[in-house]
Amino acid sequence: MIELCSVQELYEGQSLGFDLPDQPVFAVRKDGEIFVYHNECPHLGVELEFQENDFLDMDGALIQCSTHGALFEIETGHCLSGPCQGDHLKPAQFTVKDDVLYLLT
């Protein structure tokens, strides 16, 4: 297991990126739930964020790829629009233990 952050650091409606060797990931909290994905667009294989920890659209409702604007559902990683429409972000396995978010390896 790799420790990512305290769950208190991941605020509702926001995202955090973690630049881990060989497997960058990011986490989003929506409606009290945490979702963790590999930081890789299924279209070009590039990292999604334009600025550090900035993975969401302006409304905070969808994950957005900064390279070509593809939009993904937070809950499923499903691409709703853009050149990778129909593809999915790759979910990362994680657990929360004692209020700490861990990536499972």
C-alpha cells in the first residue's frame, strides 16, 4: 500500500493528484464518496490536468482532460464527450484506513 493523503485533505467537489513513479493517480471526492483513477487520458495517454490538482471542469461536475477537453463522469470514469467518447479512465484500487487514503499495489 502507498499512502496518498488524509481523507480530510480531499475536499468535497475537489481533486488531488499524486505523482507516483510509474503510476500517477488522482482522487476526487463527490457526494461524500472518493474515486481514484490513473492519471492517463485513454485517447493520447497524456496526464489529464493542466495545473496541479486541477482535474475537474469549471463546474466541478466532470473530470476534464486539459489536452483536448474530453469529459468523464466522476463516478464511472466513462467518457461522455471528446475524441475518446465511449472509453473509460482506468480506476485505481484504493482503500481508506484510519482516515488515510491508500493506493493498493
